[in-house]
Amino acid sequence: MYMEEVADEYIIGLFHGQKQEEAFRLLVRKYQERLYWHVRKMLISHEDTDDVLQNVFVKIWQNMREFRSDSKLYTWMYRIATNEALNFLNEKRRKVYGNTDEISDFLENTLEDEPSFSGDDIQRELQRAILQLSDRQRLVFNMKYFDDMSYEDMAQVLEVAVGTLKATYHNAVKKIEASLKIVDILN
Amino acid sequence: MENMEDRYKKKNPFTVPERYFDELPDRIIARVQMTGGGMKRKPVRFLRAWRGAVAVVAVSLGIWLSYMMASHNLDRIEKSEEEYVFDSQFNPTNEEIIEYLTSELDSYEWVIAGIY
């Protein structure tokens, strides 16, 4: 069965029908790539992403029983992944920068050193511009621009009002465009 | 935004190691088990290398257990079961043994058929 065709209801049913491991494997195979790329865009490094993603799925496993079917399974998992990625960045801030906001330098260095970055110069300049945003702006920008997520789904993931998300995305785009204009001028 | 779309085309500039997603589920399962996440390790797992002999022993044990329970010697069964430890860290309850034997009786037919 192609993973995309496996319905969430089927997986949840398997889980509550005492076939937890089978259900969990299906869940991992179905969503691992989407969650991976969501975290990767925040952390840049493949190694950091790999570590965080495994923690994400451990948390999903541990909390699967509490999952309420009134929200979408994907937005619930997305929220866990988002929180884990943000926690990782906050921990990095705390350890490296002593609780200041300066994480963009760290992420830029990670981008420069990342062996699995295969983009050209244009892609690199976009990623650098994105890294100048705050965590929240980056999150919203990535989810809207790269993942084409609806504001309603984002609101469920981030537990922020749709209007706030629209404003955040608008500001993020403006900042990125301004940053890229400077790059264009300098080049 | 239109300029951005044209220029950057929403391309993903990052890659992953070969076979990363093929191998990730097994690594995640291993981590869940390592963290004691409550994913049960089925008693049958370590017995996979001994299918034939274990199936015979399992059937015999099942018959013996049924006889002993019917004779109302539950205390003796509990003490005797301590001797039937296939693994020094494997210490199942009565219910787990009975559940395992019930499933293994079906599996035994596959073993006889040579289908593993």
C-alpha cells in the first residue's frame, strides 16, 4: 500500500486496536519526510534535524493515546515537530549565546558548513535572507512559502490567530525582499 | 512575491544521505525502545532463531500448563514457571505465557509447512 494512501483513521484505528507498533511504523513512513523537511528548514543541519526528528517521533509515540480525533493528526504532529525544533534553537541560544536573540549567526555558519546543501548561489542568498528572520517569522514563512500550508492549518499548529499569521507572513516577506534587494545592489 | 517565485521557484536546496528515509523508521523504533517508551518487545522475537524447537516446546508446555491448571495446582505452576526461563531477563506472567502459546500454536502450522 503506497504510504500516501494510508488513511489517518486507519492508522489511529490500528493503534487503538492494540497494534501499536504496526500503526506507528505506518505513521512514520507516511509522515517522516514532511516532518523532516519542516524541521530541516528551521535547523539547516541534517545531523541536528535527524536527532530532533527522532525525538519528535518518540514524543508522538508517547502521546499517541492522548491524541484527540477532533484535530487533524498531521497538524498535531506538526505542532510537536515545531516545538521540538524551537526548543532545540532555544537550547542552542542558551548554551552558545547565553539567552540572547543571536541565533542567526550560528545558523548562517551552519548553512556555510552544511555538506548537504546543494543549492546554487541564488538559493543560498534566499536561505541567508530567511535566517535573518525571527524564529516565528521563519516558521510562518517556511510553512506558507515552501509547504503551501493554509493559514487555518497553521493556526492549529502554532495556536495563533489567522490574522496574526497573515501579518507575520507579510512582514517576513517584506524583510526578505529588502534583504535580497541589498544583495542585488551589492552584486 | 511574484519576483521571488520566478527567481527562487520554491526549490529545496537541501539533500539527505542516500537511503536515509528507508532506514529512518527502524532507527526511530530503536530509539523508542531505548527510551523505554512502552513499545512492547514481543516474547516471540528472541525465539525466532529457534522456531522449530520452540514450537514443539511451546505446544508441550501448553498441554502441560492446561493439565496443571485443571488440577488446581496454581501455586506449583507459578513456582515451576520460574524454571522455564528462556532468557535470564525474560520473566513473563501467567497471562503472557498463555497469550503467547495461543498465538504460537497457529504459528506452529507455518513452521511445519516450512514457511517462516
